[in-house]
Amino acid sequence: MSDAIPTDRSPWAVFLVFLRLGLTSFGGPIAHLGYFRDELVVRRQWLSERCYADLVALCQFLPGPASSQVGIAVGLIRAGYGGALAAWVGFTLPSAVALVLLALGIANQGDALPAGVLHGLHVVAVAVVAQAVWGMARHLCPDTPRITLMAVAACLMLLMPYALAQVAVIGLAAVTGLLLFKPQPSGVHEALTTGLGRRAGLFWLALFFALLLGLPFLAGRLNSQSLSMIDSFYRAGSLVFGGGHVVLPLLQAEVVPPGWVDNDVFLAGYGAAQAVPGPLFTFAAFLGASMQQAPNGWTGGLICLLAIFAPSFFLVVGALPFWQHLRCNARAQAALLGINAAVVGLLLAALYQPVWTSAIHAPQDVGLALMALVALMLWKLPAWLVVLASGVLGALLENAL
């Protein structure tokens, strides 16, 4: 029996799938969404193309790391709270462990991978994102109005490459969808079965805001280094749109001026974080392990890692029950037609900036990206194998030139 469509809906099955993604998903949040789509929509068929786009749209609205939030949502749909936790742990564990080990001095000054290997991994991200854009566009932009909306969204993001602009573009796309598209029947969408009601959603949203408002108050009145760390990293995870790269300046302002982490150590860890797969938010584990006062090491890394990701968990689990009702509403579905087209536009813009511009610098880079795209789309090779091969070829090209 093929494992393409597994019937096991246990948290353990979810963990194993996301652990593989956590070990092989290089290239940042946009590339991660491409890896997720290939594994969860195309290969395993855990959810439909349109359902996946709806989850991406929801997570673009929420602050925090979009790819990790999509993983949490898929895990919740697949196997409840245990599945949500399993998806997060599987996707986060490899990079978090690698960065804590680096902080403890087991790795060597951030040079976790040779420059050529790292560059090859950046190049393969171009192919992964291009495959995702093509696949999603075929399903979500089948007519002239939605193709036009996709192009406009891409142009706006290229002109205004800011995190909050993503939210504005999706909001405008929702209004456009309401005005241009006829409401669709509720049967269009695959059900997002989470088993959670609105009362559960309200509980998680209330917990999110209670911690966001209450932690600064407690940290200011209690002389606790642990509580101060939790407050700083929880706020970083709560208030930043746009993913890991956007949160870095805020984290630097939180940990360097008070002397928690030396600035040179901060920059070395940031460089190393580019070399590991998985979410860039796991940089928090490096910072926690690098603290110059206790708690640090493995304990500090775990505290900061949980604190920065907790808002994402609360927001996704809290918002999904309401998102489920909205997306099954006829007028909300019309808005989602516009949102889904805009999401493809956002991915198209990201394919150029920052994915293409940060990876393609010479003709051989174009050739490597093209071969990776052919391997993914025509040869149907698994993404992890293409990633590994691109890293090896990147190293060979670096040595040959």
C-alpha cells in the first residue's frame, strides 16, 4: 500500500511528517510554504489546494512566523491539540537543537555549513517557490479577474516590500473579491474540521491578550530574569508581522542593550541561523542558550523558544474556529476568492524579492535553479533529495570557480 495518503491521524504520524520537513525545509518562510504544499497537498493530500490557500491567508493576517502557524493549523486539523503540538515540535526541533549546540560551542563560530553548500540551498529555494507559485496559480487564478488581482498584488508588494503591506494587500483583495466575484456555495471548500468551538477559540484568544498585557506588568514588578526573558520573547512573537527576518531587529533591541547577549554573538548566531532548515524564529533558542546570566544553556534556549512561539499557537488555535465559520459563509467565500489570488501574488513577489535576489548572482546559479525546478516538476523527485543535491552541487560549483 502506498503511503501517499496515510490513514493514520495520530500526533505521532503528524510529528514524523513535520520532522522530515524540519530537516529539509531551507530558504525561509516563503520557501517553507512551498515545501508544505508539496508534502501536505500534493503528495499526502491531507487537505485541498484551496483549503491550504485559506490557511496561508489566515496566517498572513496573524503576527508571527507564517510557515510555523500553517504547520500548527494543519496539525490541529489532522490530530487535534496533540497534532498541533506535534507539528510544531517536528518542524522546530532540528533547527532549535542545532542552534543551541552552536551556542554551547559545539559548532564552530557560526560556520555550520561551507559557503558553497549554503549558497546551493539558497538557490534551490528559488525552484521550490517557483513550483509553489505555478501550482497554486493553476488552481486559484483560473480566470482573467483573478490573474489580474494576482498581478496587482505582486506589483504592490514589490513596490511596498513591508510586512504590514501584506496585511493591507490581503484586506484590499478581500474587498475586491466581495465586489467582483459571485458568492460561491459552501461546498467549494474542504471542511476545516478542528473539533473546536467558538468558546474554545475565545479562551485561546483571551489567553493571548492576557499574557501580552500581563507579562510586562509582572516583569516590571518581579525581579526574575526568567520572567523578563519570557516577556521580551513573547512580545517579539506577538507584535511582528512578516516572519523571522522582521523580528531580528526587535530581538537585537531586547537582548543586546541590557547585556543579555553580546552583539558579536548575536550576529554570529544570526548568520548560523541562515544555514539550518526550519523556522528562523528558532534563533530564539540560540539567544536563550547564549544568555550571559542564568537561565541559559538548554534551559534558557527552551524558555525563549517556547515564549516566542506561544503567541503563534494561541492565535492560530483561537482564530481557526471563527475562520471556519467565515470561510463557509457565502459572502466570505467570495472574499476568499480574492484573498487566495492575492496570496499567489504575494508568493510571486517573494519569488523575486527576497528569494531570487538573495540567491541568483551568476549564470551558474540560474542553471542550478533551473535544474532543481526540472527535478521537482518533471522528474517528480522528492524535495528533500533535490535540496541535498543542490547543496552538494553548490559546493562543487564554489570549488570549481
